[in-house]
Amino acid sequence: MRFIEYSSFSLALISPVLAAVLPSWNSFPGHEPAIDNRTLDEIYAAAQKEGGVLTVFSGGDEIKQGTSTIAAWEARFPGVKLNLTVDVSKYHDSRIDRQFEKTGSDGADVAILQTLHDFKRWKEAGRLLPYKPVNWEDIYSSLRDPSGAFAAISISQFGALIYNSQLLKASDVPNSYAEFVDPAWKGKLVLTYPNDDDAVAYLFSTIINNYGWEWFEALAQQDVQWIRGTGQPSDVVSEGNSSYVLTFTSNPSGAQNIASKVLNEPRLLWPQSAAIFASTTKPESAKLFLSWMLSEERQQTRASQGLYVPLKSLNSTAGPVWNDLYTGVSQFATFMQDRASVERWRFQYETTIGTAQGVSPVLSVLGSTP
């Protein structure tokens, strides 16, 4: 595996030893609470006494990304009302900070976000409530803050090729990102703007590191349908009523005509992480939510789907995430910490493809009925 140093714009490769000592998102000591040894039912009993509504801000860009969580919560914990807002992580961040500056409250009890650098910032400002759920020791140590300020509740990824299996033969699907600039793929690609999403920005940076800016310039000449948001590309691919049949900046939509192919090239993995805000007025409900999200009953569903999970004891059929030969799960966090470098990447992308166009993928508020 190759590790990339993003503190400069040079994309210089560094050794795994040096990568291990780079500043990371979980390296700030602080007060460490004891691990919560209560069962979910015991925490549930405490949460029921709080009343009101638990507010969770969850990073995402399609309504359907929150529906299964809400339905499962309502079935498992009736009486503890949940209001879950699905929105792009960077917009959640902005609203959280604006609300805090205005009222001293963060506007939510729990945040689940892609923007890993904000957890570090909020922790240093004393805005997070340290908490260690019962499965704390089962979480990979590099995916959790040592003092309990935040932890990964899932491992997300982009970079696999998603294609319409009714319109495209498996044998015709590219075997490398380099092939996307072949004339055969002109007018057939639908991709997320890399200058509108940090995860996609990182993914493109790894590809450009391998193939150079010439690859990106050539890609821009392929009549790509650029879209805001990472949920919509696979939806477009599944529709089958256009020439756009392939993407690599999305995940399978669940449609029967959608298939995927994983390339033997660097991709993107990151720990979608969660934290409780210190301003919460429902600490037991918030603890219940995090404990449930990290419980074996919840994580087993993802593991059975072949997805990587943060619990060591529930390695999925894909195996432990650390065995992935082409992607490291911690590199994205390092990339996100250097905001000046992220901005330089964004402007480099915009130099070629322009600013992101179209309606924001911000969608809706979901939740249980009061």
C-alpha cells in the first residue's frame, strides 16, 4: 500500500512508518470516561425518562440514506422519539457552528459526519461529551478517539465501478481508471463533482497521483455528466433511459440492473464517525443511540452485506478492513486535516470543470412522529 502525504501539494509518497506518526484525528488526550457496561435495555430505560425528541444530524445526500435507521430505531426503542436530519456533512457543520455561536447550543444531540476534521476541532473546544459504549474495546483503536470523544460507527467507501448490467456487459467494464479516457466511454460517464465533496476530492487525488493531471484533463473532454451528491450517479446509471451507464463516485442503488466491480487500484475508505455534543439535554438518549449503532445487532447487518465494519469481532465476508491491499482507512482523515491543501485541490478541479452546478443534494428531515 502507498501512503500519500498531503501537507504539501506535491503528492510525495511517504513510508508506512512515517505515516503512522503523522498527526491524526484521534491523537488528542483528554478526560477518559469509564466504558459503559449497561445493556441496551438498561440505557433505554434511562433514556425513556428524559422525554422529548433526540436530534441527530446525519451526513448524506439522499433521503433513503436515513429511512432504514429511523425505522429500525422506532421498532427497537418505541417511546424514545428520534428526529434525524439527512444533509451533506459540510452543511451540517456550518449550521452546528452557527447555532453554537448564536445560542451556545449545537442544535443537535448527536452528529454522524464525513467531515472528520471537525470532530478534532470540536473536541479541542470542549464541545463534545466523551462516551465509551460497551463495545468500545472491540472498535479498532485507530477508528476511535482514545478519550471517547468520537468513534467510527461505519466504514464507507467510494471507488468501485457501478454500472448498468442490462446495458453494459461485465466483460466491457474498464479494468482501470485509466480506461475512462478512452473514446469508447465518451458520453457514458456520470460522476460527482470532485470540487463539491471532500471524499470524492480525495478519490480523484489518488487517481491523479497515479495518472497525472493529463488524465483529468482528458476525462473532462469525455462529455461527463457531472452531478452534485454521491447518491444520484448510481440512480442515473440504473434508469436505463440515457447513455450514462457507468460511475465510480457512488454506491450501488439496490436496483436489480446495477452491478459493481472493484478495481485493483487505490480507492477511498473512511470511518463515518459519530459524537455526542456536550450541549445535549438528552445525554442518555444520545448514549443509547451511539451504543445501538455500535452494537453487534446493528453492525452484524452491515457485516452480512459484505461491508467493512469498525468492530474487530465482526469482520465481514470482505475480511478485516486492514487487509485491503489498495486502500487505507486512515488516509482520508489525514487528508481532511489539511484544509489549505483540500482547498487547493478544489480550485485545481474547478480550473478544469468549473464550479459545481445544479440543485444542492440537501434533501429533507426524517424522523419519528412526535
